[in-house]
Amino acid sequence: METTYQVTIKLPDATISALAESEYILCGFSSLVGPPSATTPIWFQTTRFSPILNLAWTNSYAVYVSAQRSIPNGSISAFNPYTLQPELGQTLTVDSNMGIGELSNVGQPGTVTVVNKTDHPFTCGLAAPPPPGTTADPNPALVPISAFHLYGNNEVVITPGTDIFLIFATGPEAGGPSPAHLQSGGVLVPLSPTQPTAELSFDINLGWTGGIVSPSTTQIPMPGSGSPGSGLGTSGSSNAGSTGDDSHGGPQGTQD
């Protein structure tokens, strides 16, 4: 079942002016549950600030496989996406060294399984379009929101999260925020199918109101953080050596 999520952020006029003057970027990261070797690429970044900033999206995902083994500038540029049904419970079986596979309607409900039948390592994960209005494109393309090691003859089980993490950072917009200089504290916004909306406010001097606020020293996976394994991950499952083992570890919550 498709769910629409929405986060509303109130920004005072003085804060909007200060954000623009100091070239802040609002960065968004999607939560995830999967193997502990996870990295969370930047889902969206925007400088389109207004007194009432609405971020809305649906639980529409694709699973992808990429030969890219590192994540420069916090993003994955080349990948093969496969569109998923909203209820998930599907399996992507990769049987080509080019990362090409076949998607089947077999799997654990609410999860996506990626099975690598080759001896070639890849990166895999979920992708989703960013919230409309965060980019100039009215129909934004899919963007990877998670990244996992997918070794040869291994499988990875991924559960999409519903929470998002927001933070204002500085740095060149084209390349993403600077990994060494996060200027504001971040906020984790808990969402769920039964509570899909949240209202927040941000003041340049007072910080966030609403959500679960983290200090300005929060370390998050920013550009330059390297390959999968260096960022936000929560324990899930990854099976080595056998693609037929169903003894997967269960989700253990979300991590901010």
C-alpha cells in the first residue's frame, strides 16, 4: 500500500536570510535497516528555502546494483534500478558481471533481497525519487538512498525505513556539503504509516524544534566518507557463501 509522508519545516525570515548568506544547504537522508556495512548517501539537498518548507514523498522504491565501490560526493552516479511494488517482498537475482539481474515476487514481506549469483562484487541498495520541489526538475529521477557491499555469492536483505534525518550544512552545492564542516545540529524525524506527517521549525540561532535533535558535532556519512561500510547503518542481514539460507538476522531499529 502506498503511503504519502510529509514533513513541514517553519523557517523565520531572518533564518532564511542567514541560510542564504552563509550558503547553507538542507540535506536529507533516508533511514534504513540492513547489514551493518551500510552507508547512507545523500538523498536530497536543497537551497529552496521558504517560510513554510514542505517535503512530501511516497514509499516508492527501486532496488539497484552498481559496480561503483566508493561514494565520492556522497552519491552513486551509475546504477541499474529495478522498480519495486509498494508492499515489497521481492528478490533481485544478479547473474551477470555487469550487475544485470531478474526481479521476482519472492521474498520476505516488507523487505527486498538481493542475491549475487556471480563471483563479482557490487554495491546494492534502494533508490527513491527525492521530494518534489527540492530540485529544479518537476519529475526528479531516482537517487540511491542506501548502499551495501554485495560480495560474490552473497545476498543482502534490506528493509526500508520511514524516518528521515535532516541537517543544514555548508559546502559547494554541486559536490555536496563539506565532510569536515557541519554548521548546525541535525534532527531525526520519526515517521510511520500510521503517523506519516511531522511539523518542525528551525531557527539559525536556536536550532531545531520537533523531532529528535542531535548536536552540531553529529557525524553523518558525508562526501568523502569512502565505500559502503562507513556510514549510517543498522543491523540486518547479509549471508556469505550461501544464497539459499533463510536464517536472516532481524532489524534492530534505526540509527541517527
